[in-house]
Amino acid sequence: MKDKAAKPPNHAWFALADAKHCRLLRCERTPAGTPTVREMEALENTWPGHDHVRPSPLAAKNGHTHASWHHEVEEDLRRFAQQVAGWLKERFGQHGIDRLYIFAAPRFLGELRKLDFGPHGQRMEQRDGELMWLTPGDLARHPAIRALLERPA
């Protein structure tokens, strides 16, 4: 009896994330074998827009925030990473995702790696890659995305 080589999957789910956006996409092969990418959903960071008029808890009594600005940026990044993690966990069940690859900018990837994705964490792979602003057509031609369809099932 011959062992058959594992057949590559017909589709792959992946997410692109940075400090302000997260996109959930699906790459699949057409009947002709050409990869196509469809954006399924997107999430935007709404925290910074809400905080402009509130006094900063890190601000000094005289209102100067020069020393604390970096901490606010880090806090926004941490909050959005938590929001993305929760959002992606919900998408596993909604879309029947078997495996998810996350491509993120280095700073944001560091925040995501600190989080617990629960049982979904074993079905996720986080990769360094700033691909956020590529169109679906460009993503279908990108080597990192094409490689997702070449992996064994």
C-alpha cells in the first residue's frame, strides 16, 4: 500500500493586523488553480477617537502630558490587541475556521503574542509581516499568502 502525500488545502484563512485595523481574509483556489483572496470582515481601532476630549489619567496636575504620551500610545496598542483577540476568537465559530494565520506589524505582533487565545491559540500561527495595505489582488500574488495554500492539510 502506497502512502499518499498530503494534499494541499483548497483554502486558507488569514488576518492582517496593525495598530489601527484588522482584516479577516480567505484565500482559495479557483477551479483553474489560481489563488484568489476575499476580504470577509474588518475591524477598526475606535479607542483613540474617543479619548481626545477626556483628561488623561497620566497627565500632570497642570495638564501637561509630554512625559506620558508614549504610555498612552502603548495603552491604545494593548487595548486594540485585546479587542482584535476577542474579535478573532468569535470569528472561528462564525466562519468555521480550521486554522488562522495572523500577519502583523512587529510592535502589534508583540502585543498579540502576550494574549491568551484559549483553545483557538493552537489553531493560530502568528507571523511578522506588514501586509495590511495590500489589495486582495496583490495579496493573492504575494509569496507569503500563496505559501499558505501549499502547506499540507
